Amino acid sequence: MVFHKESKSIKSGFKNMADILSQFDIEFNRIADAMTRHFQSHLPLVNDICGHILFAGGKRIRPLLTVLFGRLCGLDTQELYDLSVTPEYLHAASLLHDDVIDGGEFRRGKPAAYRIWGNKATILAGDFLYARAIHLASSFGRVTIAQAISETVARMAEGEILQLQRIGNTSFDEDAYLQIVEYKTASLIAASCKIGALLADAASTQVAAARNYGHFLGIAFQIIDDALDYTADPKEAGKGIGTDLSEGKLTLPLAAALQMANADDKTWLISTLAQKDLSTDSLLRIQKIIQESGALAYTMNKAHEFIQKAVEGLGIFEDSPIRQQLTRIANFVAERKR
Amino acid sequence: MVFHKESKSIKSGFKNMADILSQFDIEFNRIADAMTRHFQSHLPLVNDICGHILFAGGKRIRPLLTVLFGRLCGLDTQELYDLSVTPEYLHAASLLHDDVIDGGEFRRGKPAAYRIWGNKATILAGDFLYARAIHLASSFGRVTIAQAISETVARMAEGEILQLQRIGNTSFDEDAYLQIVEYKTASLIAASCKIGALLADAASTQVAAARNYGHFLGIAFQIIDDALDYTADPKEAGKGIGTDLSEGKLTLPLAAALQMANADDKTWLISTLAQKDLSTDSLLRIQKIIQESGALAYTMNKAHEFIQKAVEGLGIFEDSPIRQQLTRIANFVAERKR
């Protein structure tokens, strides 16, 4: 599979993402503590809904990035952990709203919140969690942090709306795709990194470098996520292939295939998409075309270009164990398989 | 009608709410300018949805309160007007979400946004508007303002959830009712007043007094809104009676009637509510019971108690034309008829 061939080009001493993340057990425990402490509402129902999504085994890579960039810029306090939960709350809030909007049935292996508590309470719990996150972000005495976080929430909503507007649109526009990715995914990962540097009162060049690392890593992360949607083994339990397609979302692998496939496959693809034929046979053929046309390789190369940019930008920081960890995290994002 | 008898107890030289608000034409023009300048998104669709609700003829009493409290505390700059749009954005965002949640068909005489653009885009436009408001609130160099605003968004969501949890519950608990009112309505009006004082760098006693004025005014405002839901002339075009009831919301007038009605009426009310019989005949009899049992008078008295508290709290400020205007606004909230 092209995906594997590509990812081998990135060298590291770790076998997989779980390996590298297991290095950070102490950090993840402190992050989990802070997450529990800060999200309490007066209302049990709000706690139930928010707890359902917050403690369902997400990777918590965003808080980890906040902590690592704070430390890279010379800060290592409890405040850093408190702040780090902000992006995780925003992420969870967006997932609550997304699942209502997209009708996703499962989230992190559990039924989506709206299937248990209904659309109304789930939308409102999302509103609460957004507000709680921004309130927390504004409790560190720096308006720059509150601004970075609220700007990100606006961007995330714009990204989802952009995506919504393009549903069912089969014309390929890589720039439009990248704008959606930047808004809906990269903006939050960029903010996660930036606020760590801001809390450390880092120089503006360092704040910008932190933001850029997250920005490029976030774009790569989403591109690979979209690629994985077409590389899953359809026989495997859990996530099938073509989930994005079934939601009408045209992502880079399919968009590239529409450009790169041979004439026969292209004609078939266009007519299949027009007919919205999403039978298993069709999905398997789409998967095959994406791999054999070179569209998957093109997609993964794109992701790797962004990973490269993320890593290069770390060059303004002095070499240190934390900088090396951030380099490894970037390289492993490129290799993740789910 | 008891409502009128009660409201006459409050003296003033103006005939109605429109009269007193027309005094502030200059302020409202500057508020409208600021509203236009600050809400722009990169996305036309977001602008369309937000513009639909922002420029549909709301009274903009919240921004006016921000401006008046800023001035009462000695500040009168363009910044004050810029800040004043924040609570109006939050209010509009909450209306966008509320209409999706409650299925309200019309808003300010126009079709509700979700009926034009769908639930998904409307939820996301609401998210955008919340975020835009908080971002704006964090652009004045004072974290206290950003905190007040984000705390309010959390409270508003909690208030809506509380209300949602009580839908269909016919047991009367005035404290629970007042908590919902405080969270979903008063918290934002309190914040509108408080941020004006905060921007003026007012003393903490003045900030607290501004907040308390808005808090009590907001509670009174919502109680009267709930009373108006049962006092409208059913023959009049526009808003009918019993809208809250049809949404399953038990508000103070009906709750009080369930306590105060005679035995026959009480039995009839309980069985009618249980059967969810909302025919015009039933609604007219409910209206009659609310008026004749004294429940409406009780409700209006409650509102007037809160108006009184709002006005009394202004006593810590020196007498001035602005303080007198705030007193008149409070008294007119008590008299509003729609």
C-alpha cells in the first residue's frame, strides 16, 4: 500500500504512536486531573454529557502540545496544565455539535451524546463547554490567550460551515479543501501550541513558531485522517471506509483520484458519485482507484510536506529533549494508522 | 386587567417604552454602526445568517445598558460602543440556537434562520457569533471583561438546559423557575451592565451595583415576558397566547395559577395540562383563570419587587441624568406590553 511505502521514509526509533505517547504518562495524568477539576457545572446533566465525551479515551494530543510548548519556552507550572485543558474542551464541544450536525452514530467507541440525551441538551452542553473553555482561557491574566482561543472557536465554526457548503460538490479545488482543513482542524492545534508559548511569556518569534508548528501539524493530521478514511480494511471491525464520502464530503484522496485516475475509472467515479452509489463493491473499487491512480501517494506526500514544515519551524528553538519530542510527535503523526 | 392596574403604581413622565427609547436615537445609531463593523466573517453564508438575526429590529436594550453604565462610571468613548455590541451578539447567538432547539417558526417577524438555512448552518453560525462576541470582549485589554462574558455564555446554556429538564413538569417550584430566569435571561443583562462599568475601570462597588441592576432588571424582564405570554389578545395578529405552554414550559403565571385557582379550576387545569389540550377554548380559559385567580397579579408583583431592587441599587451612584434614565428604563420594563 502506497501509504505504508510513504511513511517508511520518516525515520525514528519508536514503533508507533502509542509508544511515543506512553513517554508522556506523567503529563497525561496531570492533564486528566486538570480536566476533571475544571469542567464542573452546577448541573448534573451538563456534567454527564460533557463527561461522556471528555473521558471517552481521546488521545489528548492538544493539551500535551500546550504543555510541551510551555516547557519549551521555559515554563513548567500547574497553571500550564490548567491552561492545557482549554483546547481539549473546545475539541470536545466541537465534537458534540458535529455529531448532532452530521448524525455520526458513534464517537470514541461510545454512542454519540445526542443519541443518549437528544439534540437539544447536546447542543447546549456544547455551548456550555465552549464557554467554560474560553472562561478558563481568560483566567490567566493574559488577554492574548483569551483572544487566541475565541478566535479559534470562530475559525472552527467557519471551517465546518465551509465544509457544509461544499457537500455534494464534486468539483476539485485543493485550495478550498486546504482552507477547510486549516479552519476546522489546524486552527485549534495551532492555538494549542501558541497558548503554551503565550503563558510562558515567550518572545513573539517563539509564539509564532509554536503557532506555525501546530498549524502545519494540524493540516497534516487532517489530511492523513482523510486518507485513512480510504485505507481502512473494510473487513476490519470498527470504522469502515468511505465515511466521509457517505456524508457527502469530498476530501483530498478522492478529489485527487478524480484528477489522476485513468479515463475509464474517472468516468465510473463521476457517475458513481452522481448516483450516490455507496455499496460495498463501489467503496472497494473507489478505494482501489485511489490507491492505484497515485491519489493516495499524492495525498500522503502533501501531508509529509506539511510535517516537514512543522519540524523545520522548530529550528528557531535551541536543541533540547523537548524539541526532539516535538519532532518525533510530528513524524509519528505522519505514520499514524488510525 | 391586573397587569395594567399594577403597572400604574410606577410613575413616570413617558407614555411608553418606545418613547423612552427614542431618547437614545444617537446611541442606537452608534450601536448599529458598531454592530455592522464587528460581525463580519470571511464567509458570506455566516454574514447572511448572522445579519438576518442581528438586523431584524431587536430593541438593543443590552448594548444601551452597556453604554449607559460606562457613561455613569465616567467613560464615553468609541470603545464603549464597540464593547456594547458584545451582549447583542451573544443574545443573537442564543436566539439562533434556541430556535433550532425549540422549533420556533418566527423571530422578530421574520422566518427563523434555521427554516431558511437549515439546522446545521444555523448552529454553526451561532457558534461563530458566540466566539466573535467573546473575541471582541477580549480585545479591550481587560481579562475581567472576557471572563464576565464567557461566564455568561456558560450560564445561559445552563439556564436553557435547566428549562429543558423541566419541560412537561407541572410541579411548581418558584425557586427553580427563578434560577432558570436568572441563568437564561438575567445573567446576560447583568453582564451587559457590568462590562460597561468594567471598561470604565469603575470601583468594585460600582461594578457590583451595575451587575446587580442588570440582574434584577433581567429577572423582572423575563417574568413580565412570561406574563405577556398569557395576556396577549388572542384575536390580535402576531404572537398568540400560550406559546410557552405549547412548548411545555411552565412559567410563573401558570405555576401560580396552579396554586391560587379555586378547586374546580385547579382540577380542570391539571387535567388539561396532562392531556396537553391546547385548543383555543382551553387557552382562553387558562388565560381567564390566570387573571381571575390572582396569579397574574402575583406574577406582576414579583416583577415589580425586582424592578424596585434594581432601582434601589442605583443609589450608590450620585444623582445624574444618566442615573435618572436608568431608573426610567427599569420602570418602563415593568410597563412593557410586548
